[in-house]
Amino acid sequence: MMKIPPIIDIDGILVSSDILTECFCCDLDACKGICCVEGDAGAPVTTDEVMAIEDSLDTVWEDLSASAQAVIDRQGVAYSDPDGDLVTSIVGGKDCVFTCYDNGCCLCALERAYRNGKAKFCKPISCALYPIREKRFSSGLVGLNYNRWAVCKDAVKKGNELQLPVYRFLEGPLTRRFGEAWYKELCEVAQQLLAAE
């Protein structure tokens, strides 16, 4: 019986093994989208994503709260957090400026516009990849870690009920970020490692 290594290298992307072994499936009915309104910083974004968000701003503007509009008017759609990372702007020290509400559930105004065919940009890849967090090292390597957060307890419960590993739950975002060939290789490595365990 082989033990799964803590880090797996998939074509130069370092993947934490718990992405293969832990289960997760968002349960919006239970959590009401709390991940968009909790935390002390916005969602990590790239400069390209900031430009895409700015291009979508007119489309989603009316869906944003007056407080969010005021923050965007004052500092833009993104800012540098204390670690120097570029993140989406937030309201009141926690809510992402792009949160909107529907029947008491927090949604992303950007994603809603995209799903309704009104915008070309969906949402930052960091949001789509959650609970995976991407880290870039000075060497150029990229690491993927499973981020455990108490507000996602319902997603962990649902994932375990469905026996849905994190990497399977995030097939779409992982493919969007790293490509089909990379995701296929990830699945193959996961199957080999899990079968040998």
C-alpha cells in the first residue's frame, strides 16, 4: 500500500494532496453565499481581470449597493491588501463590492451578468477555484492548496455525502485556469494514487 505524498507535481503545478482526498460541494441553500461577505480582504485578482471587471462595470452597476458604488468611485474595483496582493474592493472591511442579493442569498453580480448573457467576464478565477487557493512562488512555480474555512462546513458535509473530491467539484474552474490536458493528467494521477493507497 502506497501513501499519497503531501504535494504532487502535475506539469510544474504543485498540488496539495488534500485537493485529491478531501470532499467539497458548495451548498448555496445552506450557506447563502457567506464566502462573498466574510473575510478581511477581497478576492485575489490579476491586472487582466481588473481590466475585464472594469469593462463589465456599467453592466452590473445597478445591481451593486450604494455603499459598494461609493467604494468603487473612491478606490476602484481593486486595491492592494496588506500583503501587497491585488484584491477586489470591499465594503465595511468584509463584503466584496460585487455582492448582490436574491431571496436572502448572496450572489456575485459579475457572475449573474455573465450567466444572463450580459457580460463576457464571469468572475475572478480565485473565486471560481475556491476552496483552492493558488500561490505563486518567486521561482515561478505555482502551488495549489485546499483552504479550510469554517463558513464552508456545509460544503464539506455535502461533498462528503456525495463523495465528491475537491478536484472533481472544481473541474470547470481548474480546466479554465490550467487547460483540459492538465486537468486530464490531474485526474489520471489522482486515480493512480488513490487506487494504490
